[in-house]
Amino acid sequence: MFKKTTTLVAALTLFAVPTAAFAQATVGGVAVPTDGLPYVVSYCEDLDSMSASDRFDHAPRHAQSVASGISLKTITLNDCQRAGLI
């Protein structure tokens, strides 16, 4: 009985405690992990500060994309606005 109870408590604890690794936000249909969100916000702020023609030619820094864990070039200014990041 003790083994079953201990296993049940351990299993319930795993589901009851959310972890940062599983928390995500969605920006433009792209799932953004919590640790990558600051990079996405920074990228959105960059886009917001540019003119339309500059945005068209803008490419995210490689380090930003790698650190965020997603391809930032797939995110548009409208995606950032819909997600409430700017």
C-alpha cells in the first residue's frame, strides 16, 4: 500500500506543479517558451520603432533567434500587436 500511495503522490505532484519549461506564449501562431519571450519582446520593439520599408528589409540577429529558440523572422509587427507585446 505504501508503494502505491507514494507513486500516486509523486505522479500528482508532477502534474500539479507547473514548470517554466512547459509555460509558453503564442505569437503569430508560433509557440514561444517563457525563457525566449524577452528576445521576442525585444524583436517586436525593434519592429515597432522602424518604418515600414525598414521592417521589410529587417532580419533578426542570429543570436536573437538562437537564444529565443524560434525563428523570429516569421513574426510580424501585427503578430506582436495581437499578442499585446507592444
